[in-house]
Amino acid sequence: MSSRENEALAQAAVSALTRQLELAPKPGLPDPRDLGARATRQDHCLLRWSAKALTPGLAAMAAAARRTGTATPELRTELGAIGRSTEHSVRLAGGGHRGALWVLGLLVAAAALEPRATGPDVAATAKKIAAHTDRRAPRRPSRGSSVSAKYGAAGARGEARAGFPHVRRALTTLATARSAGAAESEAWLDALLTVMSTLQDTELLYTAGPHGLRHVQAGARGVLEAGGTATEAGREALSAFDADLQARGWSPRGSGSLLAGALFVDALPVVVSSPAQAA
């Protein structure tokens, strides 16, 4: 795989993240409405800007995967080192995206290992990478790992080691919504709500506890059970759910990261134009 192909994978991943950020209305999550009256205006602007800082690191992860050729412990360790360096670059650019970097980094590496793979096959390859331990990772516990241990939640590592089940569920929802004639934005929102309805989001557990997590899961299920965002009843339920999370200050950020991962996988395989075509 050439450097141009590695760059194309990285750009596709960042494009998926940007599309997730631009989607609205996302309950409890930053979206373009923040450019108006909502309180997280600066957060959303910075998130859109700092997303670009992921590109070099994701391209390096794709290159590492191609060079290694298989899901080895050495690849997992190298991806971890690249990820920590990329986190530093993103902080300098404004911060955010730590969860998205974890999700997209593993999926980009998986796509580089299996260039023809799509959908669940990409998630299965990512699972093989995540099964190994990052031997150079800092030994201090992260907030996410501490919350996972306290509540018995799978967390980001558990999600990856299970083969990203919520990415796969989101892909199924995308296909179902499109088959039913939903617009792309409606399909994406339904996929996001599908993730929210069952994900044990450690960020929510930290800020809102188990009761808050169950409240968010129930709210997401309520929108889907009302018919999803392609229906009037579903849109009304979504509006009420969004207002509720905004009032409570609860942000299911893990669901946003996994939607970005699903949108990336949904766009595979990435087609790389030749220099002549690009011109």
C-alpha cells in the first residue's frame, strides 16, 4: 500500500468524523446548532478544527499495519505509540476526539491489513488487533478504565475486543433505514440512536452514573420505537430527548465516536484516484 493509499484511508476516517460532527440534531452531542445559541459553541468549532489533526497519525497507523502485514502484538504496540503522539497533536490543535481516535485508529489499521474487506470483516480484523496488549502503554489507569472497573462496563477496550458490536449494529441500521427510503441524515441519526440505546458509555457513567446511563438508553429506544427520525412521531421524540439531555448536561460522546467508525466502514473500500484522475 502506497503512502497515497494510506493518506486516503486517513482522510476517509477524518471525513467520517467530520460528517458525524455536522449531523444534527444529535441529542447531547456537539453539532452545527452550537454555532448559534447553544452553550457548546466553542467546543464544536474546536472539534471541527482539531479533527484535521488526526490525519497524519491515522495515515501512520495505516502504514504500520501494511508494513507489519498481520495483527501482531508488535503492531498493537506501534499503534498505541502513534496514538499517544497523535493525542498530543490534537491537544495542540484544540483537543477532543480521544474516543474517535481509538475507534478510527483500529478500523483504519484493519482496513489497511485487509484492503478488500468491508463491514463486519473490517470489525473482525480490528478485533484481532485489539486482542493484543499495548506493552508500552502507561500503567496509570485512565478515567475510562477506572469507570469500567467500577461498574463492570465493557468500555472502549471491551468494545474493540468484542469486534465493535455497536459499529456493526449501526451499519445494520444504516442499511435498514436506507432500504425503507430514509434520507441519509435520518439513517445516520437512527444509527446513532441504535448505538446510544445499548452502549455502556463510560463517559455517561462517570458524569451521570448508572441511572443516567439507563435514562439515556431508554430515551434513544423511545425515538426508535416511535418510528425513527424519518417519521413525525420519531422527530418529536428526538426533539424532546435532545432538550432533556441538554438540560441535564449529559453527553453520550462514546456513541458519537462509534457512529464515526460506522460511517468510515460504510464508505469502504476507499478508492484512490491516480494522479491523472486527480488532476
